[in-house]
Amino acid sequence: MPFISNTSEQQAQMLAELGLTKEDLFADIPEELLCEDFKLPAGLSEQRVRDSLAELAEKNSTHLTCFLGGGFYDHFIPAAVNAIVSRSEFYTAYTPYQPELSQGILQAIYEYQSVICRLTEMEVANASLYDGGTALYEAMMMARRITGRNKIIIDDSVNPIYRVMIHSYTRNLKIEFEESQCRDGLVDRQQILDRLDDKTSAVILQNPNFFGCIDDFSDIAAAAHDKGALLIVSCYPISLGILKTPGAMGADIVTGEGQSLGLPLSFGGPYLGLMAAKKQYVRKMPGRIAGETTDASGRRAYVLTLQAREQHIRRDKATSNICSNEALCALTALVYLSLLGKEGLRETSQVCADKASYAYKRLTAMPGVQPHFRGKWFFNEFVLDLPCEAADVIGKLIERGFAAGFPLSRYYSGMENSILICVTEKRTKHEIGMLAEALESVL
Amino acid sequence: MKLIFEKSVPGRRAVQAGPGDVPTVNMQSSLLRERAAEIPELSELDVVRHFTELSHRNFGVDSNFYPLGSCTMKYNPKVAEHVASYPGFAQLHPLLPQLRMGGMLTQGALRVLYEADLLLREITGMAGFTMQPLAGAHGELTGMMIMAAYHEDKGNKKTTVLIPDSAHGTNPASAAIAGYSVVSIPSSKGGVMDVDAVKQHLNDEVAGLMLTCPNTLGLFNPHVKEICDLIHSVDGLAYYDGANLNAIVGKARPGDFGFDIVHVNLHKTFATPHGGGGPGAAPVGVKEELVPYLPVSVVAKRSDGTYTLEYDRPKSIGYIAPFYGNFSVVLKAYVYILMLGKEGLARVADNAVLNANYVKEKLKGPYKVPFDKLCKHEFVLSISDQMARNGIRAMDIAKALIDRGFHPPTVYFPTVVHEAMMIEPTETESKETLDGFIDAMIEIAEQAGSDPDKLRTAPTTAPVCRPNETVAAKNLDIACL
């Protein structure tokens, strides 16, 4: 009997003590509502399950050399990360409702919040949201609560997956969306200024943007603030090892996908929604927050705080419906950053940029391959125009062992020949050379 | 204990970044950060010791009994963690299926999603699932969005959702975020939603109902089908909050009760670990009529036996997660269901219900049980007698349990019971463990009479004792900068 401790004898003994039969246990369910015949398979042994799942795992192509990014990155994960987060005191716990038995995770959340603030140069952060997309949606809702306004300006260089998610969530909420089109890889200032007015709640931007290009939004933050609007910036945390931070630009709310901080790609999740903000907005922020306090004997202690914002207290008036978040993923991010350390993070970030720059030069040196945006700084992703359809080329490169990039035609019209290529610190000079050779052979 | 930042030593390193085998690029300085982020500087040993020390100040199901009501803290099988770590799953990029013929690169993962869907359909009696919702509340919101899409499609003008007062707070919050106003239905004297109360609040503006069954008192509502029928009579939809599915899994199906939409908390009923607050996963299932509204994408099986993702779904509510949900959580639940099979799942409910009733009967004398009848997977005590006699509160009992090696039950919820203590033993616990817990509870009840002050100073064995939450909220310190 997998995972049941009591023997049949013990079960019989317990039933006898209760004066019940096994059938009596479900006597409160009307008979016509009981299901007599579930069409489910018989249980399997651990060995059988492992064998068949290993076979399924083999059917997934994880052997491809990965130049695929698009917001989800193949970074190196030190072995110590998994060794630490696999400690069962962390992963088999529930949400820390009893602080005396949860000081470990509560302190870790406090440290995570601190490290996210330090990374983004913001003043407060929450304990995590589900992923970068839902975090951006929550930030938008938060901006509406803060400003009491209903118009949102979002640039088309924000991850298209996040943009469709935001539109899906807000379909019934009558929010006025205006989408600005980036020009030559960067946010078109004039379009933002033309759209900013006293009805605008927030401007939503991303850095590096979906095309990998990097920008400084300080001027946009100032313009938004002039109109009483907020700036929301979606970020890529690894890039903040070297890039100007959203905090330094004057962003009011920062979100991001935390997957790059030590979480495996795992076919889409679990991931980690980052959220940080200016301190003045903390009471409008969704999600759990750990805070420092003292206990009955004056010892330093950690608790969940500002719970009066949350669903279990405020019910339909809560700032968000979120309950379970991604605590273990937040712990993973904290452990990962602690292992990299101050210099390691800077170095990793720089090496990503260096390798992407090298790949860009190597690939654009090939006949017929052109940069899509000329003379623009990028972090670790860039767009190339090929002489033929990018989706087709990517398909041919899969046969040669490469996930060479993402075909932008999937989300952007007129970019049929454009490919988004990502290079992380894991890729070597040799692999970049191999990609170039393979590309040359299929063009 | 010290914060990790207080252990930092300038210049100390743990992991070195990958080989920097290419020239360094010097970017325009206005695009760069001025100072390096103050991430702590530690050796690998420092980091491992810090988090090991933190883990010693934490408590999981592997530590001991964790009867946290409505959270279903059952044992999390290690085999599921093992399978989720297979590189073929863990290293799989979610954008691969969007490449040309990319679906063929992920056939194993798509099959897991497809088969988990089929299994959950059969377990719940629904016609189709989405694996995308990332936690219980996210499943609720997805369900409410499906409800809204259905009514919009039919041209129905609906504005309210009926929710019992004993519901989890996420229910009203999710309904409100989806754009509905919430009508709270008081529990009957018997502890469940009664048919007359539903009739009283029923009108053409009712979009639907959200119900947990058995509810948070651990009581199965015998009129559940009649209530669903009533909701249908005004073209409303009935939503089943699957937080308590563990009580009836393998025995009865919400689809057969008349529910149109369900969410299933994989991190409860299907044994995936909760990670100290997440990740969870809460697939949402719907009846045939609502299948067109499920989020994109949906995994389908082709006639040649291969799997594909369908994106062209004009009636869909759209994208609620970036990809296919918390895939590795779904994978772990799939492993669990495969191992248990039909017989094993029925045994889950048998033993969850047996264990709960056993503990309830044994605690009935020393404590007040406000709804003293057959319960399902959990039950609620009231500490009101101890409160009246000695001023002892549910929180005091909870803290005293900590000193006896147990995680306390859920306290002060549901709010319909005064000084509530909600106990959910789960099926994986042994009689010896339950007896140990029962003995501890009885001993605490005695101490409440003989030495109540001692209870008020518990716990004494934990690293901290009763941290001050008022101070935490007042002198807000939520980051070390």
C-alpha cells in the first residue's frame, strides 16, 4: 500500500474503536453521488514508474546546444543550489503560518527580499509571485490602485508572452490599453510622450527588452512622474549584475522572471515572479511579505507581515488573491545569488554580454547575415536578419544539434527573416563557432 | 542567528563563473550600474552552513506530524522528486514547441501533460483540463475567467457569485478580481450551506457559486447536487474548490455532483511538496460545454499517436501562464497517481477520513467539537471551553504543541467557529503518530486547567517564542539594505 502507514489490522482496530465499518466512513455522501467504477489504471511499482518516466524523458530533446532565450534562460546552476534547497525542512513545509517552526524559511524570505532590493536598487520587495508575467500583471493592477487611473501604456518591446497574459487577465476590467511601437530596437520617446496624460496610470517597459536591446528609462520615468503616472519595469535579474538598475532609472515598480537565478528551465515552471517597489507603495503591493521583529524575550525573529492586505483577512477587498507563491524558488534564487556573490554575479553578467557580443560579431561577419538593429547596445540577446525565413533555418539547425534561436515572426509581423539569438555564460567560444559553421551550411 | 549579509567577508568567493574565453565588451557607461550589487561574499561552505542552520530552524512533513487543516500535509514521495530531476525534463526549454516541428522535440513532456489531463478528468468527472494554473488561487481565478467568458458568450448579464462564509479567503478575492461582486452565504446550524439560503440569494444576476465540498469544517454537504441544480436553473455555473478533494478522491467525483468547473490542488491531494509556501499547481477541469474556453495552449493527441499543442482556440480566455503551468509539479503529481492507481487513490480517502474521525473521537471529551458528526478528511475543534474557564486560547494550545514536537493545526479558521482549531491528519500518518498527538492534546487540555500560565509562555523549545506581529507591522523592516 504505497504511502499508507497503517496496516489493515490497525485500520480495522481504529474502525472498531469508532464503532464504524469502512462503508460508514462515506455514509454522509448520498449513494447516487458515489462513483462505483473509476476507469483508472492499477498502481505501479516505483521501479516501473521510474523506468517508464525515464523513457519519456529520453523523448525530450535536451541535448541541443541552446541559443534559445526569449525571457527563459539556460544558465549554469552550481551543484550546491540543489543540495541546499533539497533539504526537506524547506521543501516539505507549508506556508510559514507558525513563525516558531518557520524561522528558517521566514529569515530566508527576508534575505531574499533584501537581495532583490539590492539587485534592483529598490526599497521593498515581496516574497515572490508566480512568474514574470503574472508579476507584471500584478504590478499593473497595483499601479491602478495607487493612481486611481485606468490607462496603461505598454511598449511592444515588452515580452509578447507577458503582453498577451496581461490582456487575458484584464478582459473584463475595461482597462484602456495603448501600445507604443519601439523604433529601431528602443522605446520611441515621442510615442510615449504623446500618449502620457493625466489619465495614465502606468507606463510598462522592459530592460533588456524582448530583442535584447538595453536602454536607460530615466527620462521616461521623469516624464511619467510629471503626469502623476508610474513607471513599471520588467527586468532580467542576471543582467543587473552590470546594467543600470530600474531603481536608478526612477522606476516605481519592478518585476521580473527569476528563473535565471538558479532555477532549471523545467519546460515552463515552476518559475519565480519578482516584485520590488518604492517603499511608499508597500501597502498597495500584493503577495506575502516577511518582516523582522522581536519575540517575547527580545530575540530577533521573522514573521509574515502587513497581512491586512491579503485575501485571508480582506477576502474580496484584498490587494490580490495570491496565497501559495513560489517560496522554494525564491529560496533557490537567494542560494544561487549567495553562491555567486557580489563579484560572481558581476562576472556572470559580464561574461554573458561578452559571449553574446562575440557571437554577434562572428555571425554578422557571414555573408547574408545582417544585424536587425544597427549600432544598438544589447545584453545577451540580439536579432539577426537572415536571407531567408528564420523559422525554416532554425528547423534545419535543430537537425544539426542546435536550438539556434527564436523566430520573431511568431509574435511580430514583418520579421519573417529575423531570429532572436541568446548566449549565456554556459556557451563556449567553440560552440559559438560550431553554430556559425552550421548556420553557414544551411544558408 | 545572523543574517547572511552579516556573514559576508569582502573578497571571499564561492562559485566561479563559466570560462570567459572571449574578449570583454565595454558598454556605454550610462547603461551600466554605478556600483556592484551588495550580494554577500561567502565561500561555498559558508553558504551551505548558513542554509543548513536555517533548515534546522524550519519544520516540514519529514520532520514530524503536520496536521495543518485544509493544507493536506501528507508525505511527499521521494520518487517524484527523483523523476522531476531527470535532465530530459529539468533542462527542457519551454519555447522549443514553438519552433518548426518543435513539438516533436518535447513528445515525452507533452505526453505527461496529456495523460495527467486524462487521469484528472476521470478522477473528477470533468471533460477537459488545463494544467496551467500555478497555484490554488490561480486556478480559482482561471475558473472565474472561464465563467465570465461563458456568460459573455451567451449574452448573459451576470454580476454576482455566491460563496459560503466558511470559504477560504481566496474564493471571494478571486471572484472579485475577475470582476464579480461577492454574496456571502451564512453557514446553516448544521455547518454546511443550506438549500434555502441558496434559494434566498438566487436571482438572474447570479453568475455562479464557489463551493468547497467537503467544506472547511470537514463536512460533506448532502444537498450539494440540489444546490448545483439551483445554480443551473438561473444559467449559473457551479465551481468546485478542490482544496479538500483528498476526502473523496477515488470515491466520488465533483463532476457527478453537478459542478461545471473544478480546480485540483496538486500540492495537497496529489502529494507534491509545498516548498514552504509554493510552488503549487492547480489544474482546472471543466464540463464539455466549457472546454472551448480553456486557456491556450491545450495538448492534443494526433491520430498517429504523437502529441501537439493547439493554439487556435477562438473562444479561449487566453494566456494565464507563460507556458504549460508548473510542469515539474504536474510531473510529480503524475508520478504519484501512476504509483497509487485506482485502488491506491481510494485508499487515500479511506485512510484520510478514518484518521480524521479517529482523532476527532479521541479529542471529543477534552475539547469541544462544535459539529459532532461524521467528518471527512478534517474536523474543527473549538477552544471556547478552555477560553471560558482559564482564558486559554487556540493559539496557546498551538504553541504548546510545538513544545511537544508537533506542527500545530490551522487556528482561527474557519472564522465561523469561535477559537477554531482545524485538524487534518492525512492518510499517510500512522496510528502511533496519531496516538502521540492525541496524548499531547489531552495533556495540554489538562494543563490548561492545572497550569494555564505555563501554556501562555509556550513554546520554550523553539528558536523563538511568539514573535511580535504588531511591532513587525508598525516598525516595518522588510529588507536589510
